[in-house]
Amino acid sequence: MSTFNLLIALWSVAALLACLYLIFKNAPYGRHIKDGWGPKISAKAGWVFMESPCVILMIIFALLMKDQLTIVHNVFLTIWLTHYIHRTFIYPFSIGMTHPKMPLIIAIMAFIFNVTNVSIQAFGIFYFVQYPAEWMQSTPFLIGIFLFITGMFINIKSDYSIAALRKEKGPGYHIPSTFLHKYIASPNYLGEIIEWTGWALLTWSISGAVFLAWTIANLFPRAIANRRWYREKFKDYPKNRKALIPGVI
């Protein structure tokens, strides 16, 4: 357990350092892709590769720990896999990725991140903590699962709104104006932050809290960068549209 706590501490520091880096440098994928990051691979293949530990490794951990999993653990597992099966195997083939290639190094770094994060979630939630069945009637669980479902809806709805816009106007980037895109540049990121806030609450765990910290550390700077990118690319981009939180920032 002491080794695990040390890993949590180091992982938390890494999240802070990543956030500071991303404030000044954009991760080179999606609309921010650029040359100089080495060889590239298919964006769809890279996406499946880097997200696959969230499904495959989590299932392996669940099978190894199956004798001690409670009904609450199984609910957590179902929620986790619902998100990541969609994110890994459905999302990249449904949204029409604008850039067909991504840097191999980005896929490898994301793969390593996901292996580490899945390990922390599995041990910190499924191995070290036992939840009684009554936990599913607790306030943190009920609020958490509501937030997770709400966030996942916002996340998926935002992504598919962009996909619909590309089908209507052709490939490439356009100014979205449906759903929460009317108010913020990156509603998909807002949805994901809400999701993992829900995860941290419903699991009531340090592992969930650290994952939320990483989510914010990654997506907050990127949302700011996305808004800046839209304003630079499109002269008619709404000036009052915020980056991540409607009416705030």
C-alpha cells in the first residue's frame, strides 16, 4: 500500500507538470497537429492502440481480482467499460477524423498513460477498497453516477454534432453552432471533466480524484488552445464564446 501511495503522489505531481507544459505547448494531434514529432501512423489505428488498455487491461485486472469484487465493483466496471468501449472502438470510426495521421510518439505516450492510469484505478478501487452494497444508496454514489451519465451524454453529443457538421459541409473544420457549441469551444471536454468528476465521487477514491486531476490538467489548457485556434482561423468566430465553461472561461 505504501508503494501505491508513492505512485499516487508521483502521478499527482506529473499531472501538475503536464498541465504547466500544456499551458505553453499544444499536444500535436487533432487540429494542433504539426510536423517535427517523428513518424506518423493512421489516426484511427493510433487511437485504438492508445485507448485499448482502458478496455483490455481493465478486463484482465477484473478477471484476476474476480474473487473479491463486490456488486458495487461490478457497477464501477460496467460504467468504466461503457465509456471506454465507445471511446476506443466506436468513436474513431464514427466522427470522421480530419487528420488521417497522428505522430506515433503521441500514441505511445497515451498508451503508457492509459496503462498507468488503468493500473491505478484497478488497484485503488477494485483491490484496496471494499464497498458494501449499501454504498449504491449513498449521496456520493448517486450524485456521481448522475454526473457521469450527464457528462458522457454531453461528451458524445458534442462529438457527434461535429461529425454531423462535417457531413453537411464537408471534411475539415467549420464553426459549430449547435448544442453547447453555441456557448463554448470544447463542450466535449466539459462533458469529459463532468464524467470523471462523477467517477471520483461515485468511487469516493484517491484514484478517481487523481484521474480527475489528470483530466483537468490535460483538457483545460487544450480547451483554451482550441478557442484561440478557432479565433485565429475564423474571423467570424463568435467573440463572446468561451473555451470550456459557458459565461465563465
